[in-house]
Amino acid sequence: MSWLQLHMRTSKADEARLEQTLEDLGALSVTLADAADEPILELGPGETRLWQQMQLSALFEADADPAAITQALRDQLGEGQASDLSFESLQDQPWERAWLEHFRPMRFGHRLWICPSGQRVEAADALIIDLDPGLAFGTGTHPTTALCLEWLDGADLQGREVLDFGCGSGILAIAALKLGAAWAHALDHDPQAIQASAGNARNNKVIERLRLYAPGELPPSPVGLILANILSGSLIKLQPTLTQLAQPGAELLLSGILQEQAEAVLEAYRPHFQMQQAASRDGWVLLHGVRSD
Ligand SMILES: C[S@@+](CC[C@H](N)C(=O)[O-])C[C@H]1O[C@@H](n2cnc3c(N)ncnc32)[C@H](O)[C@@H]1O
């Protein structure tokens, strides 16, 4: 079986009308992607946000007529909006496996690997996290997660109690447990993240050492290591909460911060933590702190 796929550009202002027109023309699906390097890094629970400029793809049955679709779009939207269209024929394939072509085992530091299911890591000393991309953020492909994973790989976590604040897929809590932490707490304000973390912890056989919290709940007592890969504005707002959850002498690892935002985050945490920049990658920085009061 094959399909006809239409590609065109659109803008946030025109997207809804265009999507309706394409559905009326028989489109089976409409997919939108960022067309102007405008990353949306974090969504609130249930929130949908669009880019200003988008690349749109619409899938039609193979026998749909490109000329008729083009003409209908021109009639409905005007020449300007319906210029720059292209069509391609897509052969059917096992789509649910297609991403595996691009998602290969990745190593972080010396021992830690993220490995999609069905693939293998040969290194004898490998500590493997079995993880497939899902709805929750955190596969290791983003620099902010990679910076945390590399730091965890180099840290002595034996017997420690860790909090993953904003756990997404649960990747950081699971990594800490695989690297020897005795116990991990994980929380997120998005229920989908909690569900994903539970599934991933189960697959990785660390669920017995992971405590998950419903959105809005916090661990009952402070811990010795807090990991938080959230955007800088949220990290600044969360300073009182993270401080309250840190034992005296606790370590704090903050990620999700662009280089130009680092000073504001450092300033927010300095009253309670001895702070420093621990690493950086592709314009993102990792901050490390030790509770000092
Ligand atoms: C960038 S993702 C990081 C996911 C994962 N920890 C990683 O390192 O890849 C940030 C996560 O924090 C969650 N989050 C953002 N603000 C939060 C808040 N105020 N309270 C709890 N979770 C929050 C988001 O829902 C998202 O799952």
C-alpha cells in the first residue's frame, strides 16, 4: 500500500484554517514541524503550543489527485498561501519500528548506556537503561539530559537517596538507581510523565527502589542529591522548594539552563548553596551546588 504526502509551509495564524481545508479535502493526518528553529522545550500539562512558522505534511490515500488538491487549496486560501507545495509518494512500512533506524544505543560518561529495546550494547562493564522514545521528555538525545547523565556516571552514588524533580521519562532517577543509588524519588507536574516513569522503571527492574509522587505531592523529608532538568525560569521560582527538599550538605544538579541564563539561576541559589558551573554543551550549562546553610 502507498500514500500521497503533501508538504507545504504555514504560519501559526493560518494553520487552523489550512488544517480544516485539508481535512475537508480528505487528508488522513496532518503533521506540523518547526520551520524556523524555534524550540518548544517544555509544555505545561495538557498544553498545546505551535511554532510561528511551520512545515506541514498531510497524508492522503494514494489515489488522491495532487492537481485537484492544489487547485482546491488555491481556491480556498489564495495563490500566496498555496504556493510552494510539493507532493511525494510514500511506500507503506512498519512505521512503529522506523524510528529505530535513528535511535541507537548512546553512551554517557564511561559506563552508562541508553539502549532502545531490541538493540544491544557489547561493552562488558556497561550499565544499560532500556528506554524507547515515548510521550515524556528524556531519552538522552537532548544536551540538557546528556549533561546530567554524564555527571551521574562520574559521581559516587552508592547508597544515596536521590530526588528527580521534573522526571519526564524517569531517565535520571533510573540512571541514578542503576549507578548504585539506594533509593530515588521522582515527581513531575505532568501525570503522563509519572506514568512513563513507572513503566520505564519497571522495564529496568528498579521500580522497587523508586517512589513516584502524584502531581502536587512532595517527598516527606529532604534528600542528599536533587536532580532538576527544568527551564531556568521554573528553576528560579522553585528555589524555595528545592532548598526545602535538600538536606544540610546535599548536592544539587540544575540543568535546562542556557549560558546567558546561568547567572540569574546561580544568583537565586547562592544564598543556600555553594554554586558552580559543572559542564556545558551546545550553549546549555549544568550547574552544581552543595547546600551551605
Ligand atoms: C526538560 S524535561 C526533563 C525530563 C528528564 N528529567 C530529563 O532530564 O530528560 C522537564 C520535566 O519537568 C517537568 N516540570 C516542569 N516544571 C515542573 C514543575 N514546576 N513541577 C514539576 N515538574 C515540572 C516537565 O513536565 C518535564 O517532564
